[in-house]
Amino acid sequence: DLFGSVEPLLPSLREDGVAVWVLGAGPYPPGVVALQELLDAASDELQPEDVWEPEDMNDTCLYIFTSGTTGLPKAARVSHLKAVMCLSFYELVGGASSRDVVYLALPLYHMAGSLLGVVGCLGIGATCVLKEKFSASQFWDDCRAEGVTVFQYIGELCRYLVNQPQRPGERQHGLRLAVGSGLRPDVWRSFQRRFGPVRIVETYGMSEGNVTLFNYTG
């Protein structure tokens, strides 16, 4: 979906030796790697470890672009070690397990959605419900339909839910844990008063940082 934004930059990217990979049906200009064709042709057999195992866990695994609060977005380097550590995220925040169903509506190009969310689900073997776009009016219906037990938020999502008109059945759900960042104290209290005794674990970290905080006490 974003290829149209990148296409005008292709000549300068080629000059700088930057490879462009695209997932989705083409055709694409020369020099662009269409991943879907390669995935379709790939063998199901796992390659030997020396092909895919990093030589050093501190080597770069991927780059995640920060929001650019102090200027243009900047690429933050994420090591293999940091990516692997994200496998334990849901265990750290509330003892989630393979029995849980995690509701995720955060952008997958940010660390919260991709590494903490998707990779975190892989780490515990939980079911991940991916929502393409967050909808406050559909949220509780989705939770009931999918059997959601864990919700990963940013604070504004909870505010959207609290600001929705009250409706019957909004306390009839299986959600037991909400985890995320940026939840204001007044929204926190309103959320629990209105939707029931959901445990909330507030965390704080940065893609380019090396320290993470967890509020276990509430």
C-alpha cells in the first residue's frame, strides 16, 4: 500500500545501495524485489542454522522508525537480542499464557505492535486477534466474538472507549488484562469503573532506548 510513496525515491535509493522489498502482487520496476513471488517459490524445509542464525545477537535485526517528536522520523536500530527479549513481554506484564487471546489494533510498523504485540504472542503461543483499524464502537463486540482476554493499548484507545455512549452489555466480556503506555490516571479510573475489574499494567519504553519501566502496583 505504501509503495507509491517510495517509488519516486527509487533512483536515489539505488544510488545509496538500499534494497527495496515489497510484499504484494506486482508488477514492480526493475530493482524492486517482489517478496510474494519468492515466498510462493520457497521450500517448506528449514534451512541449516548457519544460514539464518546471527553471528552476534547484538547485530542489527531491523530498523524501526520513531515518530520524530524532535524532528523527522529517525531509524532506531533493534538488535537480535532485543527482538528475542520481546518474546517474554506478555509474561512480564501479567502472566499471560497460551490460553490467552490478545487483541491488537496498533500499527505493525512500530515496536509496540510488531515486536511486543505479535512477537510477544509468538513467545507464549497465544492467539492474536489483529484488527486492521481500531474501532471504539466495535471493540466490546469484537472482544465477545473472539473471546479476547488481553488488550494491548496506547492511552488514547482507552480514552476513546470511555468516551463512547454507554450501551447494554459493555461489562459482559472476558477481558482480564490491559497493557500499554500513556494511560492517564483519570481515564484509568473511569475505564475500570465502567468496564469492570480489568487489571491494567502500564509500561514505558522506547524503540531507541535500553530501559523499560513496568507499573506492577497500579
